[in-house]
Amino acid sequence: MTSDLPVEVVGDGGGDQRWRTSVLCLAVGFGSRDDPEGQGGVAHLLEHLLMSAPLDGGSSLSERVERLGGQANAITGLDRMFFQVQVLGSQVPEVAGLLTRAVLEPCLDDGVLDTERQAVLQELAAAAADPSDTVQDAFLAALFPGHPLGRPVGGTAEEVRRLRLPDVLAVHREVFLDRRTALVCTGGTGPEEVAKHLAGTATTPTTGSVPAAVPLSEPAVEAWRPRTGGSDGFSWFATGGRAPAVDDPRRHAYTVLAQLLGPSPASVLYRTLRGREGLVYAFHTWERSYTESGAWRVLAGVEDGNLVRAQEVVRDLLLTVADRGPDPEDLAVARRQAVMDLVTRAERPWDHALTLSQETVLGTRSWSVSDGIRDLEQVTAEEVRLAAAAIAEHQTTVVRPAPESA
């Protein structure tokens, strides 16, 4: 990052002139894992505030972008936060400055805090009423007990109600602005052009530190068993295990394993779970890598009469892959699907910006779609077998609604 730029500006080329729009994604190495003790949900609330606070004495960043005809959104993850806008290429010079000022130099007050706190509380209430949402929080809490990665991103309603403006301002000033930040450019405008628009701006630069890793406890060793739920008809279960961290190349095998046991009709899990036994209508399998570790999981909603058997099918197939390795043809299909998923995301500028921010680790290493394709195509049967074995050894399963809530 040059001294006259407030953030690192990254992309994967000079802009794709086939696109009339451009996506700018301000990605920050900060997320819910960084919430101070007793202030769960402050990162998520801060995200809301930065998008909704008055900007330059006028309307908010979200409103100003959408009045231009563009789109604006923000996401809080476990260890990343993303602020995205998509606008016409001619609007990039104006919007690039608005985005960096809104996020790095906000004007926050009690009025916008109270308004957004109420919006967040409504969001938390909606999530709490949805078992397909609560089961994912419960899965991460069980996978990372007592660790920041196991915290719910939104915190609890009680924690959010306790937050005050000085708390939020302190987190923004002392933690958020201290983290590495990158402005990722995709679509029609390349990083060099965006950097020219930001050069010499008065926006305070971020310092670019990396959070200290928090040690993980060893996974609990206990015999796996299927879980029962507490609903009167339909339940959701999440089952899986830890995966490698974002800087560990072994994570690519877990990505391929997610396709091998994924929701495609070409996957071995689909053929059994949905095709042969008809236990579910739809399910999802994915892997995410974070600072200290990652998570691999299968998420499915099932009638209660199918709940135990559906879990057993997932378990049995994991054990089969862990014991024998994947069938060669199934592995080839899984690799092709993983590559296709990467490529199709790269052809959607909004999604590609998120991928670039993750794979370049906020601009600290080079990466291209070709690199990603190569990494996936080189995943071996033994690497997938070892991934399945690691998950099966410490497999974690949770069900919602939980039995005690029935």
C-alpha cells in the first residue's frame, strides 16, 4: 500500500470491459471472533451502523448508492467483514470515496445506534425462530467450544441491548481500524484506476495488523451417535467437523469432499440420501476456512421419522470414504464440480470480489482463478480420504429444534 492510499487496492487485472458495472468490496480482517468479552454482536451492529449512518451530513452510504441506481450490502462473518457496492463504471470515482469515508471515518451518534439496534434485534428474533438458522450457530458452538469462532455472529439479544455508543466507537477505533483492509475491485474497473481515484484522499489509513490466533482446544473424543430433535414433525441437523485454516493448502481436499458428498445429483451422498432412500428433499454441504481453523458440514431438513436414518447415511458414507478413499470416477466428478463452482463465482463480480479478498488474504498474496483451478485439480484421492477420516474421527452433530425446547 502506498502512503497516499487509505487501504490496499487489489483486483485480478485491469478491469473487464465487457462489464458496464463495477463492484467495490471493502474487506476488513475483523469479525465476530473479535467481539470483546461481554460485547457479543458488536461487530455485527457496527456493520449496520457504518452502512446506515449519515455520510457527509447527508443520507447514508446505502441510500446514496441506491439513489444512483446501484446496490449496496454488507456482511459480517466470523473473521471478515465486507462492505460491497455495485455501480456503473462512471460512478466509481464518486462511490469509491463515499465507501472508504463511510467505513473508515463514520459519524455515529445515539440516534442511528438506537435505530439500528432495533433492526438488529428484529434480525436476531427472526433467526431465533428459524431452526435452519439456529442449527448452524449451534453447530459452530459445538465445534469450537469456548473459542471465539464458536460465538454467534449476531451475539445475543441481551448483549446487543447492553451495548452503548462508547462501546461501539472504541471497537471501531481500537480494533476495526487496526486491522488489515483491502478494497477489492471486480467488473469493469480495475484496481489501478480505483487507486487513482483514492490517491491523496484525506481518509485515515488503516494500520494493517493481523489478529493474534487464539489456541483451539483438542476436539472431544466420544463415540458418534445420531441425535434426536424436539419438533413435532420437521427438524434440521448439521453434521461435520473441523477443517484446515485459510492458510493451509489441505483445505482444498475438504472443498472437493464437500462436492463428493454434496447436493448435486452426481454426488454419492445425493444418490443415497435423496435418490435411493428418499430421506430429504434438499440439503447443503460446504467448507469454510477461518483464521485458526475451518468448518466442514452437511445441513439438511428432514421429517422427524427420517431424522436418525439421514444422519446415519451421512456417517456411513464418511466412514466409507475414510476407509477406502473415493471412487475414482466420483472423485473426478467432484473435482470438476469444485472447479465449476469456482469459475462460475468468478464470472459473477459480486461473488468474485469476496473470493479475491479471501484467497489473496486481503491483498497479502497473489492469487488467480487459474491458481484456484490448479489447486482443486491436483487434489488426490488420499488427501480426500484423510479429510473424511479427520471429520469422521471427531464428527459433531446437532439438531434443532433441540429436545429440551420441545
